[in-house]
Amino acid sequence: MMDEMSTIENKSIEITKGINGLDKVILREIHGSTVEVYLYGGHVTSWKNEHGEELLFLSSKAIFKPPKAIRGGIPICFPQSWTPASLMQFSNLGSLEAHGFARNRVWIIDNDPPPFPPTVTNRVYVDLLLKPTEEDLKIWPHSFEYRLRITLGPGGDLMLTSRIRNTNTDGKPFTFTFAYHTYFSVSDISEVRVEGLETLDYLDNLKNRERYTEQGDAITFESEVDKIYLSTPTKIAILDHEKKRTFVIRKDGLPDAVVWNPWDKKAKTIADLGDDDYKHMLCVEAAVIEKPITLKPGEEWKVRQELSAVPSSYCSGQLDPNKVCGESKKLMPALL
């Protein structure tokens, strides 16, 4: 594998060993932003701005040892994520572990990917590839190719582009749900608010996935939250009052959004999460859950998520793309 990796010559990309000798890729942007990606899980574990400040949360007790998934960063949930009980009728979903197996498989660097959308100048990226093993086919009997491009932009933005193709030769379609299970680093969860999801319907995982409508003008946190928001906008903002920082999530093809924080009691029951870690993390996950994706053989599904961190002074209290994202970041270019 390392011989294959050595073909990468871009000075902005480094292949090295991470915790417990696991292979990882480091992307460096010219102004100082960095991203670390473990091939185990195709997992982004670190995203730092030009000042070296960590923007993603990683558990103080994260376990970097297969087959345990890494707690924090951006786990890839495929072919299943937070599937409501009403969707368990899909037999190819119900037998899988809670968040699928992509996050605890070893991906490879894809040195010859099919064409992606044009890459903006000064962006640095790495292409990863996941195919099912024989063991995977026993628990989910479908052949696929999952291509993941992880891109660090000139302004420090982080983009994940996913392309999943059905490569079954038996003519069978397959169905899946999906999420970028992003853990954001926040100063104090009690001082954070999420904008862009107000007035929307959601499924409450703490109440047997019953359906409700969000009533507040923004989402704030005083206790455990585990909700799946439906038919969400293409932009969501996370305002961190203490750090005077706003995270902006821009997403294409991912209609749902999971908002999760375990709070104190639940945190103590999670073995690979520190008792006080919940105070400094918030998961807002771009996802496809309510309406699973079905691909016929040969069909490909393409989605992406772009993350930015901007000063909160850019935000006027409303999710105005020009004010939250800046004039240079109005909309992502078309995915297809």
C-alpha cells in the first residue's frame, strides 16, 4: 500500500503513520490550514485553520484500533445511518450495525479516479476508494464502489465529495442511507446555537422517532438532543458565542440533518467518550435518512458537503448566505 501512496508527488500532501501505526494523509493549504485523514474509515480526524486552531472535535478517549470506529472527526456512515424503525423493512439495511461499515474499513488511495468536477486553483485534495470485502458481502450482499474526494480549499474550507456506484453483476438494485457524521469543536455547548433548521419537521430519536415541528427561532442546548431534521436547506450555521466563530455547512444532495449531543448522563455510558467531552462537541450531520437512496446496477449517486469557519460578526442572526458565508462563498458550484 505504501508503494502505491508514494506515487503522490504533491508537496501539499504527506503520507505518514498516525496513532497505532495507522496510515494517514495530511493535506496542507498554502496559508496554513491542514486536514488529517486516516485511511482507516476514510476518516477526517483533524481540520485546523491557518492559526492552527482545531475545528473538529475528537474524543479524549478515541480508540484508534480496528475494528472500533474512531470517535470524533467526520465518520462516514454508509450503507446505513440513523435509520428510523419505519425503514427497517429494507432487509439490506436492518441487518447492519447502527452506522454501517464504511467507518471501520481500510480505504485505499485512488490514483486513477474518474473525472470529478473541475478543481479550483490552489485546492489540495486526496481521492480515496472503498470496495466491499468478502466479509462485507456476507452481511450486505451488494457490490459497490465508493469514491471519496477530500479537498482543502485556499480559504481553509473543507469539502467532502462522495460518489457511490452500484457494481452488482446480478442485476439487483440496492438501498442505503447515509451521513457525514461531523463532530464540530465548540467552546461550550450551552453557548451554541444552530440556525437554519427552525420551523422544520424532525424525528426525535429520544421519543421513539416520533415526528415533531421545531418551534424555536434557533436550536440551543440544555440537555441531550438527538433529532433528525427533514427536508433541510442547503446551508446550516452553527454559532459559537464564546469563540466568536460560525461554522457554515453547505450541502448538495443531502436533504436531512442530524443534530446530536449526548449530554452528561449519556456521555458517561459511552466508553470512548470522556465524561466532560460533551461540553465541547456538537454533531450536525448532513444526511439522507427519511427517503433512502436506491441505485440500479451501473447507477452512481453523487453528494457533497462543504464546511467553512468564519467570524461570527459575519452573521446577522439570520441565515443570509452573503453575510454568513461571505460574498466569495455564495453557493457551491453545481455538483454534476
